[in-house]
Amino acid sequence: MKISDGFDAKRLRPRQPGAWGSRLAAMFAMLLTTCGVLLAMAGAASLLGRPAALGELNDNPAAASLILLGGLLVLYLGVWVWRRRRLRLRRGRELGLSPHLMKKHD
């Protein structure tokens, strides 16, 4: 059956504002992830007895472990924000139809 006049496929895709906010948040999340990796590496190197990466950390193992845990926390936060922003960027291109109306792909 042929679809008649008045059908516009562009109406199925809702118009959304630009994704610059999500892109900037994703870049910020990448920076957070990078800082988390660097902090975790510095803390681990200080705990393992290598030359101090952040000043006097070799003298104080408690401070080195605090830097390691803080780096892992910042790393986790950066990855979590990056994944949420990436999902939001990709969801903007979906059709505005209910999932049960779509064809199932094997």
C-alpha cells in the first residue's frame, strides 16, 4: 500500500537543540579520566617504592594510598560521565516510535 500525501518522515525524528553541551561534557569527562589515571599511577608508584612522583609521598604511605584511592575515584567518575554523555549523544538520532512498533532485527 502506497503512503499518500502529507506524510513527512522528518516528523518522526524530534528536533533537538545542538549537542555542544554534551560534547563539552564528554571532553571534560575525558580530562577527568586522564587526571584519574595519572593520579592513580603516581600513588601506585609511590606505594611501590619508586622515586616520588608527587613530592614527599615516599615518606608517607598513607598519603600515597590516599592519592591512589582519589585517582581511582576520579577515574571512575570520568568514565561514568563519559558513558552517560555518549549514550545521550547517540540517542538523539533514534526515531520517535514505540519500540514494539519497530521491526525486529535478527
